[in-house]
Amino acid sequence: MRSNGPSAKGAAVVTMQPARGRKVVTVLFADLVGSTRLVAGEDPEVFFERVLRPVIDLLTTAARHYGGTVGQMTGDGLMVLFGAPVAQEDHALAACCAALAMRSALAAAMPELRLRIGINSGEVVVHAYEPSGTIEAAGETMHLAARLQQHAEPGAIWVSAATLAIAGHRVTARPVGAVELRGFPGAIETFALERADPSLTRLDLPPERMLSPFVDRRRELATLEEAFAQAASGAGRAVALVGEAGTGKSRILREFLSRIGGAARIIQGRCTRWREDAAFHPLRPMLRRTLGRGEDAFPLERQDVGAEDEEAIDALLDPARPGKAWAALDPAIRGRRMIAAAAETLLGAAASGTTVLVLDDLHWTDPETERVIGSVLERIGSAPVLLLLGWRPDRAPSWADGGTVTVVPVQPLAAEDARTLAAELLGPGAGEAASRAAERGAGNPLFIEAEVEALRDPAPPRVPATTRGLIAARIDRLGEDEKAVLEALAVLGDPADETMIAAVLDTAETAIGPAAVTLARGGLARLAAIPGFARWECGHALYQDVAYIGMTLARRRLLHGRAAAALMDAGTGQPETLARHARLGELWSLAVRQAREAGRRAAARNANRTAVAFFSDALDALERLPQDEETLALAVDLRFDMRQPLHRLGRIAELRARLDEAGAPAERLGDPARLGQLHIHTALHAWLAGAYQDALAACARALALAEETGDAALRLRAIFQRGLAHIGLLRMDEAADEMAEVAAGAEHPSVLGRYGLDRALAATALSYRVRALADAERFAEAEETLATALATVAGDVRPFNWIFVRIAEGFLHWRRGDAQTARGPLREAVSLCDEAEAELMRPVALGFLGAAEAECGAVEEGAEMLERAVALAAGMGFMFQQDVRVGLLARVRALSSAAPA
């Protein structure tokens, strides 16, 4: 299904281009130390055959055993990638294990030589060429690993902090210190690797070091307890906990075993990754314990087994121990006897009481161990044995569906339980952070832990490395069709039908359904809950994120471009969606148009931050287009579009910067409408900054232009800005008259919609007139004007349009000496500032509310509000009536000082 460019729909694309992807990997560089003296005077071919080839064979064997891919030979060494081209969930641990294995193998084979190894983890871009199998990787991660290798001491394995963080408690390393490495700006914290143990899990940590508390799982525990009761009565049972990595299978087993305590003999084993080719590897410790042959053996007499079984068990536990007679047997016969003896021995442990056999992580088992467990299952019914198993759903054993095992699916935590877990991990006061970590963690305890850790990171990754590794490994096990559909869903973001998905992938629609169904079975995709429509979406935001960031920029660009084209063709794309796809698909002309429309729509609903973001995207896209008169005009208009949301957000410095950017181009264009906008915006910014005379000068220029061009709308808006400046200059009578004129004309058909003139501005003008009249102590006229303002906004559901009216209402009551009544509308105004993202008006509402609260006796609360108001305004550079707020604060502080102790 994957293609590297446009093709006929449904046509198979055969390409020799490399498969590309962005992956978090661990890279290992190893170099041979001491080979120079061996090659001196030696024929190069002889040296290669006698020394170099055997060494490289040793190193590559160790690397491949742990899942590494040898990327290139580097003179006397090599580079190995872990986690590419196929993602590997334990790539950091694998690299550490491989490095130790390389060092040990070389020491045993050629002690006169030593290795110098460097290991680092991080994101790279991978190119895997088929069918040659050649792999290339690029990124800073590679360079740091190479530098670590170059600086390491002979015989040392130097690893980065990033690698240790991912590998966790399963590796032990000694700090080397901060090392200066060529090409890196600061010293790099470096560690010398000492040991690695892949058999360890988080459950091997002592309880006090376990990160995750145990939450819920009542259903699973009840099933285990019921099965244990039946086994104790002599009716053996087998129960399997089946779930994806991190869902808590092993944690549930640990909790259950701690609850049954000494009521049974417990014999535990665990399948270990990278041991799948070692026959019986998880059973050996279980058998030793059962037979009394180990440090952790039961303090019981050695279990009595027959001679044939004894010989088979000896061969299983120590292949070098049996004699010639055993070695002479047919291998198939030896295998059958070892399987039968192992099953018999495990079941025989129940002779002295109820026994619980535990074998976890069966998805990493070997075929022989799987056959032993199958044999145990055939005979378990008559023994007091509870067999507890665990595996992942996509790697079930061959006998899993035979009916002898009770399969208990371990599902993600319910939303409330996930929040509880996150809150316990974060500690007191977690609040919204706990909800965010729970939602992002998809109910998976391991993912939730990773999200909690990411919250403590000052620069958190989009997806924590542990989570990304586990999910990426699942994605890389998908077929090409399934992976392509998941990528398309990740790019689209919104639920999409199969026609849309096919258009994004440029393939036949008939291929989409089967692939989507396969994804749904694994939880990676789901049908969206849209009644009457079949729409597919990613199963969770985490799956979407990992699939998306795993694609190269070129792949994302291609799919986003197709998505934009498909949505345009279908006529179903909203500007917000089209803007995103056009921008990420680098369709710049479309991106400008759609982002501007999305910004306008956001501004209309008071989503001011969203509006600014879309307008910024439009400006960024515009800069990618050829510059001409049309783009110059559009650049000016976009900066003017940003004025309202930036103003409401109180981002005054940014407003000034955008105004400065628009000034010269607007003058050069010479268009009266744009020059009018420039004068109005200049007046507005000067007023915000408290530069009232500058504001009046800009208004004068706007009025002169309006007179010259006969532009009634520009004239009316200039009068509004002049009225604001007059309030700042305490010329309240003039301001009141000007605001009355604006309110009377703002909705006239000849001006409506131009320069922001509409009903909302009429209500704003009336509100400022109320304040001017109240300051002038013309209270009767102020009351009459307030009634008109309230009637103007009646029925308006937009919160921003009510802020000015409520402030005016509270201000009027306060100026008349009725602070008690003033508090209600002023409190509502503060609340409306939150709802409307109107940060600019918050210090205005808070300042007057603080004064009213203080006059009602809540002096400390009033002082606190005024302090916030003064600080907020100063932080924004909002100087209009800042002297009033400062004066009120001083007066309230004086009241506080005068109050009796």
C-alpha cells in the first residue's frame, strides 16, 4: 500500500527507495584497541583472516543475539543499531547486554586485544535498503555515541545518561563524570557500564522502590482467588493473565502471591527476552527449587524421581552432565523424555501440599518450555496445583485456546482508577496534572508512570521514551497495509471514512476495511462513536502520536498534502482542519487562505489565543510564497487581523511589533483603507501605553484621512479612539459626548462591519460613556446610558461583549457610594474575563472590585485584588488608568494599616 509519490489508484508501487522512519534507538560504536601492533609487518590479507574477521564475527554474533542490526564497519570496529529498522522496546538494555557480551567474548578468544565502546540513545532518521539489508541512520544521537567510543578507555564501555534512563534498574554503571566531547557545546555526563541483567523486571525492585501503587483489579484478583480455592481442594486450575505490555499482569501476580502468603508452596519462573533459543531456560530455576538443588530450594527432602526421569532432568539442568548412553539416544527421544520428566517433576511438587506454579512473560518462551506447560495442563485437573501464566495477546502459546486455561484479559484501568493512580504518583495537589497524565497514559499503568515522570521534566518529550518504544514495537509488527492505514489515521487526526483514508494513501478503497479491522482487533484503531456513519480513528492519542512521530518529515508532508486535496475535493473540510493539512503539507497558498479564515472564526467566538495562532500560521505560510504586491497587501491585512485578539489578550508588546511590521508596507501601498487601519491601530496602542497625546495625534491623522476620502466609518472609529484618550486625560465631558456619537452611529448600514463598527462596539462605547458620566458625577445620565447598554447586549451570548457593560455597571454603583451593590457585576466581569480570554480587561475589573471589597470591610482581600490588578497591568504594559489603580491600592493599604490589630 505504501508509495513514495503519486500513482494510479490501486496500482502496486515497486520501489528500491529505502524504507524511512524516525525512531528512538540505541546506537553502539565498538572499536578494536591494540590491533596496530599486530598488523605491523603483517600481510593485510593474512591479518584480515587471522585477526579482523574472527573479531568482527564475535562482535556481530553478540550484537545480533540481542536484536542489533550491524549498520557499518568502521575500520577495526563496527556500528550497531538497536531498535531499527524494526522498533525494539528494550533497545537500551539490549545494547548494554550486547556490549558486555562483546567484551567477554573478545577477552576469552583474544585476550591480547581490547574494545573501546560508546553507547547512546535518542531519535534518529533510519534508511533501510531492501533487499540488501543495508541500514543507515543519521542524527546527533549517532555522533554522541561515536564520540563516547573515541574517548572511552581501552576495555571500557561508556554510556550516556539517556541510555541509562531508558535501561533503568536492569543495568549498573559507574559515573565517569562530565566529559568534554568535540562538537558538543557542554560537558556530557558519562558512565562506565559494569553489568546488565535482562531477567530483572520492575517487580524485582523492593516494595519501597516500586514506583506504581496497586490500584483496583478486583475482578482479576477474584478470579485468581477462586481458582486458588479450587486448586487447594484438589481440583487443579490454570489461569492466564493476558494483556499488552505495561497493563499490570506481573503486578497483579505479585499482589495475589503476597495475599496467599504461606498457604501454598510457590515456585516461580520467568521467560527472559533473548533466551528464546535456549531450551527450557525459564524452567531450570523452577526445577532446581522443586528438587532441592539450589540456594532458594525448599527446605524439604529431595523429590524422588525415577532413574529415567533423573537422567532426563540432569540433562535438562546441565547438558554436560549425562553420560554416553544419554548422548547416544535419538535427539527426538531425548527431547520427549526431558519434556515428560519436567512436567512430572513440577506436578510432583504438589505431593507435600498445595502448590502454585508461576510462569510469566510466556511470549518470550522457547518451544520446549511451551510443550512442558502443555503436558502439565493435560494432567493438572487431579493435582492441588494452581498454574499461573502471563503473556501478551499477539503471542499466545499454541495450547491457549484448548479450554484448559482460564484466560483473564487485563484491560487498561478505568478512567477513575487511572486518575487515582496518577494522583498517588504525583502526590498532594495533583489535580489537573493527574487527569492529564491518566488520559495521556491510556489507562496503562506503565504509560501513566512515564507520563508522570515526563511532567517533572522541564522539557518533556511528546511521548516518553519507554512508552514510545513499546508502542513503536507493536506498530512495527504490523503488516504494511495496517501500518499505512494507521499512519493515515495519525495524519488525519479526525475520524475518517474509508474513502478518505484511501485518498490519503492513494490506494484502492477495498484495501482499507480489512486493514482497519485488523488494527481494531489490537486496539490500535476503533470505529468512532458517530451514529449513522462508519468513521475510523486511532485507538488512542498515544497510538496516534507514536505513529505520527515515527514517520519522516517527507512522508508526513506527502500524506498531509493528499489529505488537504481530498478534503477540498469532498467539500467537507473546515478551515481549521484544512489549514493544518495545508501547512504541514507545505501547500502554502492554501495554508494562507484557510489559516486566515480559521483565525477570523476563532476571533469571532473569543478564542483569542487560537486566533493569534492561526493568524501567525498564515503569516508564516505567506513568507514561503513569492513576494509581490498581492502578498505585501495580505501581509499588512493579516497583521491588522491580529490586532483584536492580541488586544483582548493584553499582549501589548506583540501588538506593537505587528503594528510596526505593518506600518511601512501600508504606507508604501498607499491604500486609504489600510492607512486608516494603521492610524486607528496606532491610536489604540498609544492609548494602551498611556501615551494619550500620541493617541490623539493618530486620531487626528485618521480624521483628516476620513475627511479627505469621505469615509464615515473611519471617522466614527477615530472618534471612539479619541474618546478613550480623553478618558485617560480626565476630560470626561468630551469623552461622554464622543461615546454617545459612536453608539448612535455604529450600527448604521453605511458603516456596519467596517473598522470594527457593530452592535458590540456600540455597547462598548455606551459602557465607557457610563464611566465618563459617573466620574463627572452626572449620575442620572449615567443610569440612563447603562439601561441603554444593557438593552443593547440583551440576548448576546458572547461573554466578551458583556464585560464592558458589567464593569460600567459596577463602576457606577461604586462611584455613587454603593460598594455593596457594585461587587456583584464586578465579580461577574472578572469571571467573564476568564470565559472570554480577555486578559486585558482583568486588571480593570479586578481593580474596581478590590476597591469595592475594601469599602465593604474586606480590606485584605481588596488589597490583594488591587495588587494583582496593578501587577497584571504592569506586566502587560497596559497603562490606561494605571495611576487610578495605584492610587486605589495606596488608599486601601492605608485602610489596612489603620485597622485595629
